[in-house]
Amino acid sequence: MNALGRRMPCSSPSRHPSPATHRSTRAVQRTGHLLCWSLAAGMTTAAADLLLEPQAPWWGVVWPLPWYLTCLFVPAWAILRAREKATQPPPDEDTIPEDWDRAA
């Protein structure tokens, strides 16, 4: 039995992703991070526009910019995630946890 929090070595070849899978995963992660940050920036600029009512002439162009970026990042993330899921092989019968065999 292994101690909690300790990683045990795994000899399964499916546990070692190929470099292409690693690149795909990194692209999905980066796009997801950009999506989250653009949502956070969009909410922040919307709150600033509502509460502070800035009068700067450039503000009308700047505050919706994160929302436009979000509209670009959502489909990009969805496409990259679908491609990542399509490249993953289905799990073997040997790697399925025993708990999955029991009905809920």
C-alpha cells in the first residue's frame, strides 16, 4: 500500500503521453488560461464602467475589448479541447478503477 500523497511508478505505456499529446495539452491549458483571464478582465472593466463611469474618450473602446477576446477564446478552446480528447486512446479494461464496476 502506498502512503498518501506519494506517487507510485507506473509501467503502463498509456501513462506516458507522446510529445504531440503534450503539445496539445499545453495549448488547451494556455487557451483556457487566456479565456479565464479575459473573462476576469471583462468583469473587472464592466464593473469599473458601471461603478466609476470613466469619462476618458478611449474608455468606450477599451472596456468591451476583453469581452471580444472572450468570444475568440471560447471557440478556440472548444476546438483544441475536442482535438485533444479525440487523440486520447480509450482506457483499457485493466486501467479502469474497480469502483466503476459497481452500479450506483
